[in-house]
Amino acid sequence: MEVRSRLEKVQAALEGATEDMDLGRLLDELDLLQRRSQDVEVKIQKLMPNLGFAPQDTDRLVASSGGWQMRMSLGKILL
């Protein structure tokens, strides 16, 4: 969530960047954040089946089940 939040801030800053130096720094940060985000997504996709989640479960609310909440907490620790 931190990475996504920072991505949004960097993208907004890019829209208002006027100097080449700022633009270059922001683009470098954007690239790094996008790679981190993709790495996390790949790890999540690999971890979910091991915790008993099906691919179609990605859009379901975690609050719908106490067992899901426990597995999600374990997943956060493992991630």
C-alpha cells in the first residue's frame, strides 16, 4: 500500500514538474516504484495458492471470513 501511495504521489508530481532535474529524479523514482510493485504482485500471486486461496478469490472481501483473515495475516508475515 505504501508503494501504491508513493506511486500516486510521484505521478502527480510528474504532471507538475518543470525542471529537467526534477523530471529525471521523478522518472527514476517512478521506475523503481513500478518494479517494486510488480515484484510484490508476483510474490502475492505465488503465495495465494499456498495459503488456500483460489484465483477468483482475489476480489473477495477478507472480512467475509475469520479463516480468511487468519490466512491473510499469515500471508502478510510471509510476504
